[in-house]
Amino acid sequence: MKITIITVGKIKEKFTLDAIKEYEKRLSKFVELNDITLLDEPIPDNASKNMEEIILKKEGEKIINSLPKNSYVVVLAIEGREFDSISFADKIENIYNTNSHITFIIGASLGLSDEVKKLANLKLSFSKMTFPHNLMKVILLEQIYRSFKIINGEKYHK
């Protein structure tokens, strides 16, 4: 089994990087994890709606060019489907019954382009709230780890 996480925007905070490394280490006993970090496009302070669309399109092209072939694509989007931890574990297990590779995509501050969202097999939301991409990556990794603990009948889920 393989999981790829594509994140737009470099993570700089040490505490966040430490949390990411910890969950990547924990997950390594369950899956092969591939981390792809793409540079986000600079957003001028006075960016117009049109400029934001151009930025989203550029970031979207980078994402699309980085997508692994034949992967089940999950985009993190506020309008996506919400799961509890057990149903998320069930979803991951069901995906792996038909596909050995899942790719999760986390956009930068403007989100994801419509082109990227259209490629998604699943739009996933953790909340109606907006989170910074660095924290969202930690939350995503923790929930994937929790899912594998649940799938394998190991103690962790509460």
C-alpha cells in the first residue's frame, strides 16, 4: 500500500515539522509514504479575484503534473464529505480493496483549483472551518495513522 501527500506551500515551523515527522514514522509500519511539497505562488496584498484565479491555476498545474498515475485522488476541500474516524478508516480500507495507492492533496491559502477538484475521486472535509495547510497536514497524517490502527484492530482509537 502506498500513500502520497501533495502539499502546496513549504512548512517552516519546527513544531509542525516535528509533528509531521512523528506521524510519518508511525505510519511507516503500515504504508509506504511519499511526501511531495510544491512551492506556492506569491499572492500580492492587493490581488484581484482574477489574479487569485491565475494563481490557483498555476498551483493546480503543478499539482496535476505531480499526481501519481492510477492513484485514488482525495482532495481536502471545505465543501467535501465529512467522516468520523471509524468511517474514515472504513473508507481507506475500501479504497485499498480496489486501488493500492491513495493521493491526498492539500492546497495553499487560496485552496485548490476547479481543475484539481474535478480530478478527485473524493472531496474530504475535516470541518467547515478553515485551517492553515501546515496544521491540516498534521491533522491528516494523524487521522490516516488512526485509521490504520483501527483497520488493524490495534488500540489507539477512543
